[in-house]
Amino acid sequence: MEGLRGVVWVFLFAIFLSLSWCKKFDGADKPAWAKKNIRDYSDADLERLLDQWDEDEEPLPEDELPEHLRPQPKLNFDPSNIGDPEELLKMSKKGRTLMMFVQVKEELSPERAEEVTKLWQGSLFNNHIQAERYMVDKRRAIFMFKDGSQAWDAKDFLVEQQELQECSMENKVHHGRHTPEGKKELKEAEARKNPKANKSKKKKKKEEL
């Protein structure tokens, strides 16, 4: 019975396709296969109908296409950012799904970890950063960004939080500013931004010695 019902549906669908495609042609304009009785259609004729149906469908907007079919985002290279790989990576993830692993400090209880990560998610949402949150361990969560370019703004917010141990994405770990590793990273980053000030500090220390 189920098999018969399936055949009927295929038959009706083929009739619908045939009528919707062939009505665009009059008399001699119809191709030979379109003049056949629907009962005489071969598999090849049905494939032609389906192909024509797909051609007549309006294409979906880019943001509604499956992610693997979306065109790569166009990168507007700014010469001033040529030495900033993080900015280039951020642009390349525009409109792409990206996962971030978020680890809170060990001294937090699992209940507190759940509460804190939920609060962080809410704060991001209030700043127009969309992130889905999934707890994958007692003190570890995944933040999923549908627009991956937002992950870097989220990272800048998260590393400033007292309870954060670290967050990682794209194979790079970012330690919280309130951890020994984070304080060291911040100091090194400041030294790279202002090498002259760093040299003057070293010179002053030598003079004091």
C-alpha cells in the first residue's frame, strides 16, 4: 500500500512539473519530449522536468544558503593592518560559524561556573554579540558564534572577567587578565606596542645598577 501511494505521489508531482514547464510553450515550440503523454515519460524525461524546475526557482539569498555553499567573504585589506594577523582572521570568519572554548578558574564550583558563563552570554547578547552556550564539563563551556567575526570582540570581553581562566579559538589560547599567564601576556603585548618605553626602562635599570 505504501509503495502504491509513493508511485501515485511521484506521478502527480510529474504531472505538476510537466504542466508548469510546458505551459510556457505553444504548439510547435514545445520540445519533442514535452509533447509526450505523461504516462509515457521516461526517467530521462522526468530528470529534464526537475532540471527545468530548479532553473525556474529563484536563488536563495546568500545568508540563507547552507554555510558550505556561501561565497567566501570579500576581504577589504587595510595596509595599516597588514601586520595584524588577528584582524585578517577576524574578517575571514565573517558570516561563518566559529566555536570558542571557555574555561573558568578551578576554584569555582560547577554551579558557579554554569551561572557565570550564563551571565557572560547575557552580557554579550546585550552588546549585540550572538553566542550559543553549551556546558561540556564542570568548568568548561563552548560558545558558538554564527558570525565568527564576533568571536574576537567576545574574547576581548571575556579575558577581562575575574573568573576566566582562559578561552581558546582557532588553535590559539587567550588567558584571562586576572591569571599569572594573562598578566604576563598583557605585559608582553604592551612592550611590543611601545618598544621605546621598554628600552628606556631597561636603560634606567642599568644606570641604577
